[in-house]
Amino acid sequence: VIPMFHGMYGEDGQITAFLDTLGYKYAYSPFAVHSLCLDKYQTNLFVSEMRIKIPETYFIPQGEPDKIQHSLLYLNSFPYIVKPNRWGSSIATNKVKSETELTDACSLIVDDDILIQECIEGREFTVGVYLDSQGYHSLPIIEIKTLHQDFFDYTEKYQTDGSNEVFLEWENDLQKELGFISVAIAKMLHCRGVVRIDYRYDGKDIYFLEVNTIPGFTNASLVPKMWKKLWKNEKEFVEMLMSNN
């Protein structure tokens, strides 16, 4: 079975847990990996144990909006990034520059925990990692260059023509570091198949953001572009998924 759907029942691991009960083989990671990686806060804690930098984060449990103002005492100055802990596709993710914007952004997040994070100004990168019979490998790295917004939100992801997604062709040291970190994270989390890992880079340090355990595979998605950059086709992609289930 090749799960190809996102969010609830897909990336949260429920479908793979169900397939385990049936004894079916499947592509991508086991239930526990999906469940962990969908929880951005817990994944950040795991990755920070590897001495990889993460943005300063304030965690607000679901149903405790009174803690929103407390975050102002914990984090540094605006701007902040406000996001749901378990949602994907940058839905309800906002960059806020004032207390009013902070409150408004948090009000958009229902039925989930809230993350209020330090905004790492700089560049954004995404790295694909796949596992085959030879081990883990990083895919060509894409830099996200926003066209209209000042960060990679839902609009920038899905309502642009892809011209904001540029392969990192030079800066070999940066490429090697991003690839090395990404492979180390995939190994540590015991990811299978292919995952996509997102980062911010302030010109000095790399900051981990999140792991996508079932990356999109549409014409507009990032991993297919990385895969084709290696002159590999869709048949080879499916064979890779099947080789380590």
C-alpha cells in the first residue's frame, strides 16, 4: 500500500497503524514516526537533543488561550510566527508584528495546540531525504524565495507558479551541511521512504522547522522536482518506496 493523502488519517499515522493490524506492507514510515513528526513541538524537542538549532518556541495547549499573553514574557521582540502544532500546508500560519495580530492569529487556530515561535529572518530551504537499499540520501536542495508575502505561507505555497522555488546550485558548504543534518534527522527518527525537512538560515546558523513524512507528489510539489533533478523518473520513485517497506 502506498499512502498518498495528508493530514488526519494520513500523515498522523492512523492509516499505517490500521495497515499494521491487517499485516499489510506499506510505503513510508511506521505509525510512531508519522505521529511524532506531525507534532511539530515534540519533533523540535527531539531534534534539539541532537544539538541542532530550533527557533525559540512557546507552546500553548489546546483550550488554554489565557497563556497567549504569557508568551510575550518568554520570547524576544516581535515579529513572531504563529502556527498550529499539528496542521499542515501552512494553514493558519501567520507572521505577527503586534499584540493585536498575535491575538487574531491565535484565534484562527481551533482544535489544536498553538506554537508561537521566534521569527528567524533570512533564507528558507527544504531538503528531501530518501531511503533505499544503500541507505539514506539527500535530494537536491530547494531554496524558497517568496514572491508576495514575507514568509512561505499557504498563498505562497499553492497560488504561485513555482518561480519562487530555486535549486541551491552553489554554496557547497551550505549544501553539505543541510544534507548532512537532514540525513542525520531522518536516521534519528527512523524515517522510511522519502521525507521533506524544512529549515530557516539566518546567514550564520541553520534552524530546523519540521519534517513532512508524506510529501506531496503533484506537479506543483517539491519532492518530484528534486527527484527529477537527479534524472530519475516516477517508476524509480515507486520502486524506491517499495524497496524499504
